[in-house]
Amino acid sequence: MPSPRLSGTETTSHAPRRPRAQARAHREETEPLNPGWLRTFIEVYRTGSFGGAARRLHISQPAVTHQIRLLEERVGTRLFVRHATGSKPTPAADSLARDAEGPVDALNFVLQRYSRSGAPARRLRIGAPSDLISDRILPVLADLLMDSVQLRTTPALSDALLSQLAAGELDIVVVRTRPRLTGISALPLYDEEYSLVAHPDVARTIPDKHLAREAPQVLGGHPLIACAESLPLIDHYWWSVFHTAASAAPDVVVPDQRAVLAAVKASVGIAVLPSYLCADDVAQGTLVPLLRPEVPPITTTYLATREGDVARSQMSAAHSRLLEHGRNWT
């Protein structure tokens, strides 16, 4: 008797053959998630663009796009909406970033530590106004510098520092304005008092009896010195003490608060300065406070990092040290 012929739907195996797409999906579900995709995802999330992540990771932008697409396929949802000026994270990306930032940063630190012949390679990038770097931050972190930490400092104004922090170009910043950026964590560091000061020769030209009552008008004839066109500290002082806005623009703009101090000491004009910075000159009589308000104007200085970054060992040590010593600053 001839053997029966097998139809096209019959097989010689009792197990059904798995379709190719189903087999691939099963393999993706059981294989570990590629940590390189998460690292790329975190850089896109922090920099706000695929191009920025490519530059940070030293890979091509198409490679970043490919990795993000693979990650989106794996997690089953869209992570970024690309637009003309960058990439906006979706709510799913926000959730993934909260879970992934700490582990990704910890892995990066391990890779950095052992990537150069087993020798630790730890670099800490801190930004702050230049006077705070020299007078506050460096003395506090001196011990860390003896412990194989490579420190890089960036002096700048608060808005610029926060932008660099959000872009992943800095690790820790100390700023004189409250951070309000997504993905940035900030803790109050200390309250800073401010003084309106002048050289004694300049102060003698300002009538004391009119100063407290008509200060904005009396001071209007004297050059106002600042380290920014935006006058954030002067505006704060004027509103706190005089209950009005300051001039539309400073008469003299210099690079930082130390340069403001030098200009005031040279009789260039008047200025609002952190009280700690001019305390010695006031005590020696080389500068004169023009007013002594019962409640000195105060602003809060903040210690800011990207969310999750404090878990990195050298950042954790520096962050804790600054918070500890900041309680004693005025």
C-alpha cells in the first residue's frame, strides 16, 4: 500500500512551529535589557536633544536614534517627541528616568574608575559665582582633592550655571536663584545677607538726612555697579528696603562680585554686595554701608544637582560636605 501523502499543513513534528515574529518577541522579552540603551536614553533626557546626547557619548546621532528606537520597541511606548529645538520627554520617559538615572550613573562611575589601567578616574565639575568658588567651595572640598578627585570649576551667573547643569556639563552648582528646571533637584544651602556700600569719599557726597527717606532719588546721581545687566541682587535690595524697582540698567557692569568690590573701593560708584565679601573692608573703614536696615535683605543660596546624580560617590561626598558647612555660612 502506498504511503499517504502529507498535506501542506501537516508536519512530521508534534510541536507547532513558532512564527518568526513571535519567536523574536519571545527572545526580546527574555533577554536582558541592553544597559547601553539606557545610558543613551539618560543622556537624551538630560541634554534635551539627540544631537546633545551624541556629543556627550562620542557617537553618531543616527546611532542615538537607533538605540532610542530599540528601547522604545522594548518598553512598548514612545519616550521622546522630537521638535525643531530638541526632544521633549513623554510621561513614560519621566518615569523611566526616575528609575534608571541612579543605576546608570553608578555603572558609569564603575566604568570610569576602572577604565584606565585600574586607576580611579574621578572628575567633579562644580559651577558657582566666582567669589563663592574661592571663598566658600574650595576650602570645604580641600580634603576631597587629596583623595584623587579631579576638580573642575566653572564661574558664571546662576542662569548660565543652571543651563549647563541641565545639559550635563556640570555635576553640582551653587546658585543665588531658586532652580525651577525639570530634572533638577535643589536644596537650600544658606541665607546670604546683602549690603549697599560705597567708598567713604563717595559716601560723604550723599546727604544722610535724606538717604533713608528719599534713597532712590538721592542715589540716582551715583553710578550703580553690578556684575550683570539684569540686576537681580540690586532689584532684590531695592524692593526689600525701598519698596520700589531699581534703575533700568546698571551704569557699570564688571565680570563678577569681586570686580564689583574692587570698583567700589576705587570710588567708581555704589553697589549691593554680599555682606561677607565686604565685611573686612567695612571693619577697616575702606568701605561704608550707606544704610543699616533693621532687617537686612536676604536671599537663599541653593545647592543643585540633576535628579539621581548624588548617588555617585564623589558627588555624594562633595554634596554632603557643602550642605554641612553651608549651615555656618552667612
